[in-house]
Amino acid sequence: MEPDPSSARLSLRDIGKLLGVSHVTVSLALRNSPRISNELRDKIQQTALELGYTPDPMLSALAQYRKGKSTAAITAAIAWINAWNPPEKLHSYKEFDAYWVGASKAAGKFGYRLEEFRLGDGLTPERLHQILTARGINGILLPPQRPHPKWGGFPWQNYSVVRFGRSLKQPETHVVTADQVANTMLAFQKIQERGYQRIGFVTHEADIFRSGHLFEAGFLMAQRFVPEKQRVPVCVIGGGPRTGRLEAVLAWCKKYKPDAIFTDISDVADILKRGGIRVPDDIGLAVTTTLDSAADSGIDQHPEEIGRVGFLMLNSLINDGARGIPGIFRQNLVEGSWVDGSSLPRKV
């Protein structure tokens, strides 16, 4: 049977008539719905391709409008992989838990639910793949992990995958994260506006030598716009409690006399306190994220928005049939905003 010649545009109903299925089935297949078998999905998609089917942009816009007016019925799951030890540690970080909240809310609007799978305690990557396959789950969100999982031969080619942040090196999938360079330059500007002139940056040794350490890059870029005599070198400290962190910070403060510190280390305020340096009386303090730090001045990285964008990217990959490790890497960056707080008051 040929498509209806009276129709100016090939429709889902035309494809359905050719294949003996409903237009709803065609629509689901073209959107890679797990409700359609792989064999039927491939057949429908191949037929649509051969016939030159393209979606009607006006109908697509109308469908998106209707989606925005109501929450879709929950029909399928998206996997959120948690390999932390213990797994509860992941959600103890407010930043990472907000990723979950944002992604979960966005997933619900598109008819998905976000479901956590905890590696360990018998759930190996091999077993995880079996469960996801049996459940028809083909989309995975990967929050930051510690320690990094040993994925073995996990078949990433079967899944659409998005990572949050750059700390997880494998698998090398698309990324959604905070714009660390822009956020640091914004923080530097805001600290200057509050009257501070000698602004220093304190970071972990493990981070400073990591390829793509973008907080440091943003700090060094911002420093280029201040007189050289006001520039303070980066202070690099160890990551553990017995690595001389207190001594390193005190020596750095004594030598370079910063009047404000910007840092990605959550306990710098405690380090300064143990060294007899008062915040903010002796030195102002701002942080890369105010959610997981003792300081209340710094950047709101909008982690819930990062979670939302992460799901939207994943949803686009699922709808496009994009699976596995991408040949062309993409990253979506979400800019943060400045938060005023008591740890960095305006200088009188």
C-alpha cells in the first residue's frame, strides 16, 4: 500500500498503514521508546528513513507545549548509578543530591522516573547490565563517583549516557557541569568589588595537577586584569589531614599576605581557625560552592539546574538513538551566580 497521495506531508498514519501498525506505535518507535521491541523499532525507523519522513515542526512545537502544561504519566525508568562506598555518602553532598532532584523533576515531566542503582554488595557491572536490559532501561546518568568504579567490560554501546562533572574519567561520555572558569572569574570580580585587593586561591595538590583544573584556570585569567604587585600565587595543599595543610596555608599567608581567599576546599575556614586566622576579621573567605562549605560567601552553581540539563541532554540522546561513547564529545556548562555572605563582608 502506498502513502496517501492526498497528503502533502508523509504522516505517522501513512507509515503505520504501510506496516500494519498504529500511528501511536510508529511515534513510540521513532522516539526509541522501550515499550517497542528492538526488531519492530528498527523496521519502523528504517521505513521512515526510506520514505523520507520528517516531523512536522508545528506539531512538534504543539506537543512540547502540551507537555509543558502537564506532567506525563510515568512509563519508563532512567538509571542513576551510585558506586560510592558507602552509597549514602553521595547524597550527603548537597551539591550532588541537588543533581538528583533536578534530574528527577525533569524526568517526571517527560514520562520517566529516575531510579538509583547502587554498585557493590553483589551488584556488579555485569549484573547491572542484565537488570537494565531486562527492565528495558537504555538511559544512564552518572553523578561524580568515589572511588571510581571498575566498569570492566560494561557494554556502554547499548546505552545513552551523560556524566555530571569532569571528575569521573570513565566512561568518556558527554558532560553537564558548572562553568568553573566563568564562575571563578565572577567570584574574583565580586571579591574585588567588596574592596579586597590581594586575592588568593587555595586548592588541593591532587587537583592542581589534574588536566583541566578549571577553577585555577579561571583564577589565573582573572589575575591578568590586576596590577602585578597585587597578584598572589596559588596555594597548593595536601588532600589529607597529615599532609602539612595547616603549615602550608600559614606560610603562604605570612609570605603573600592575602586579604581574601577563594577556594574549592570545604574546610579552609577550619584550617585558618586552627592557625589563629579569623574569618572574616583577618581575612575574607569565599568558596566555589556555598552548599557544601562552612563559608557562606561565594558561588551558587545552581546544581538543580545542572541536574535538569543533564536529563534533557540524556533525553535528546535517547530520542536520537545515540548510544555508547561519542565520537564527538559535548559538554553543557551551567553558569553560577554570586552569593553574598558573612564570610566576605565589604571592607570599610
